[in-house]
Amino acid sequence: MPTDAPAGARPPARPIRRLLIANRGEIAIRIARTAAELGIETVAVYSRDEAAALHPRKADAAHALEADGPAAYLDADALIAAARENACDAIHPGYGFLSERADFARACIEAGLVFVGPAPRTLDLFGDKAAARAHAIRCGVPVLSGTDRATTLEEARAFLARQGAGGAVMLKALAGGGGRGMRPVTDAAQLDDAWARCASEAQAAFGSDALYVERLLPRARHIEVQVAGDGAGAVHLWERECSLQRQRQKLVEIAPAPGLAPNLRDRLLASALKLAREAGLSNLATVEFLVDADGAGRNDGEFAFVEANARLQVEHTVTEELLGLDLVRLQLQIAAGASLAQLGLARSPALVAGCALQARINLETMAEDGTARPAAGTITAYELPSGRGIRVDGCGYAGWRTGLRFDSLLAKLIVRVDAGGLPQAAAKAQRALAECRIEGVATNVPFLQALLAHADVRAARVSTRFVDEHVGELLAQVDGLARRRYVEASPQAEAAGSAGGRRAGARALGDDPLGVL
């Protein structure tokens, strides 16, 4: 059977009754929940070293894979065999792993399975960063100057030299995304080492060490636009602010992006739609841009296309909470043949009042140079907040022994406020983080609290380098929190609390500017 539809064609109508979730962790659980609401049975898969993980217990059935670690979730043949063995109609790849692999999508289709994601031709286009840049140029979308193909170290050295005094470049993996295989270079003396490290990361993450290079925008905000298409048309679902990153890995995401000038926002949205429509997008994708941080409040502010991720994003949750949509539901319905008009999306929805914010709770500690070090151990307590406007997508539980072979993401804390914008959302997220009780293994919860308390974060005076530039200041606050928690938990503090009653405890918490319990 053909493995790809012509550009501009909707997927053929085909009911999905049983779905294999080719992923793990919180996103596997997230997909299973929406599928259940649609009356779709689900089959989870798990590697041999994740038999005790939570996600196999959240599906209707679970299938053991015959491999350990990430390799289990990267074995396309094993996943397709599992889908057939369990009488599945479709496969949802989640994000990461095989989600952007055109060859996997084609193999699913050839096996008679619905691939819940964009068509293989779209994955081919956006999965090759040089091809995606060329597509943006054809569409008249601004890009940063750079090379448009696999580049040699010598070519990168010459490109850096052409930037002149004070010029800088970003090395990038030609395949993949998600901030992996990327490194900034601000001095020619850094290039050789950065090139070797970047190529090694790219090979490990994507199976290819091919790199390209582009001009580095010194102070940039990372803004991305969520788009949805049915093969015949596309709509935008507004944008997200993703500038709060550590080592080019996102920590906090916000919708909508605060402080964007109206015309600049319109140009970003129009550019994303042009790229999606010209690619014949069928399903979801995210188009990512860099915006000059100093010009974001001006209608003529500079922006440039970075990449397009033809899959569900980790941060899709803030778009859902802002607009009241279920993006996984949209994915499944479009994959089953529904048009945007049938789903009530004949045009892009109006932007509603409010602000949504996601904080990624990772199993990690932060070093003084900004490097995140993954942590592992047995979770002895796992209590997360709840209440109006608070959502948690997680995969932990008390008694689970975590390891170091997978991504450090444990849970995503998402909050929404109806008014007050980013300052109110950040304050709400900070308070919710204070209610988190995760013990037995290190997390970045205190670091997130310190970050969200920062005045510049609440005022959206940030760039993609904000965390790296302020890591010492933020870690000092985290250290102070740790000392205060030790004092408050000590026998002397408990005795003082007993003598002074609840009022003493209230004063101690009131003296803590971050509200840590």
C-alpha cells in the first residue's frame, strides 16, 4: 500500500479502537488518559528495566519489550510487532524516541497501522534541519545566516571568521531537536572542542553526527507557535514562551508569550502557518523561532525561524490549559480522518484571557557552572499539589527506584490563572511547588522556586541565556532555602514550635520569601 498521501490530502477516515503507546513515563500516561476518554483501548510497552514503572499500569494492557534502556523504545520492528500481537489499529509515538522518524511512520503504515502524527513526507522535511531551513527560505520566512547542509569543521571555522570581531555561532545537529547536539561558540579557540562534543551528542541522540552552523543571536527569546493541520489546511493555536532554559534544555514554558508587540506576534503566527500549510501538515507540529529579546516589545522586532518539530511537544500542556483544548485528542481525531472544520477549528481560535505556566520537575541537581547532573534513587515520598488551576502530569510514586538511563523528567506542574498574567502565574506555580513533597531522590524543585521568584522572570526580562547567566545567584537562594529547611526541621526548631504553638510556625514560614514548607 502507499506509505504517504499527496500533499494537501487528509488522512483517510479510519476508526482507532486499540492504540499502542510507543513511549514511556508521563507522556505515555497522558496519552492513555485521553484515549480512554475517547473509548480507545491502550497497550503500553516497557523495557526490561522498567517493569516497575508507572506507565504500564495506566493502560488497558502492557507489553514487555526484550531490551533494556532507551534501546527498547527505539526498536521500531519490536514496537510494530507488539502492536500487531496486541491487535492494535494505531501507534502513538509520544515525543522523543521515534516520534519524528519518517522511516518509522512509513513502517507503521506499511504494517497497516495508523501513525498518530504527521505524514512521513512532513517528517522527512522537518526532520532534516537543512531542508527545513530551505523550506523557510522558500516560504519567505526569516532565517539566521548559516550553512544549509552537513558542514565540515573547516567550513564552520571559516563561517565563524566571517562574523567578524565579537561574532558568534551556534553549532547544531542536522537531525533531531530538543536542544540536543547544540553548542554556542563565541571564540575560535572554543570551536574544536565544541564541535567534537556536539557531534558526539548528535551521534548518541540521533544516530548521525552531521552538524551545521548558523549565526548566534546574542540576546534571544525562544518563542514557538503551535500549529495543527488536516492535510488540506492549518490553524495556529497561539504561541508559547520557552526562553527559560538550562544548557539549551527548557525548564519553564508560558502561554501566551508575555510582552510581544501585536504586529510581531502576528508576523510569527503568519510565518508558522505559511510553513505548515506549504508542507501539507496533517496533525500537530510546533514551529520554533528566536526573537531579538531587546526588540520583542516593538512591532518591527527581529525574529528568525529555528526549526519545526512535527510531533507533540513536552510543553503542549500550557496551550491546552490556556485554550481549553486537548491536543492529544486532536491528534487521535485527525489521525482517524477528521477535518479541522469537523473538530471546530475551521479557523484559529481567539486568544482568551489568562496565562498558563509549566515547570518541569526533573530528577537532577544543578552545578555552579549551570550543568544539570541527573539523580537517581528510591522515591520514599511522592506528594504533589492539587486545586483549582493546578495540573500535574507525572510518572512517579513512593517506592519506585529510578535510574539514570532515561531523561530526568519526573513530572510537569502546570498552573493557569484567569487574570494577572505572568506575575500571577509565576506566584501560583511557586506556591504549588512549595506543596511538592518528593523525598529519597534529588529534584530541581527548589531551583524552580528560586527561578520563579526572580523579579526579572516575573517581568519577562529574560533571554535563552538567563538561567546560565544567573545560575550562581539562583543557587545561592537554593542553598539558603536548604539551610532554612534544616533549621526549621531540627529538634531545636521543633521544641520552639511546641512552646510557641502554631503562631511560631506561621512566623517562620512568613520569613521565607519563597514559601518553602
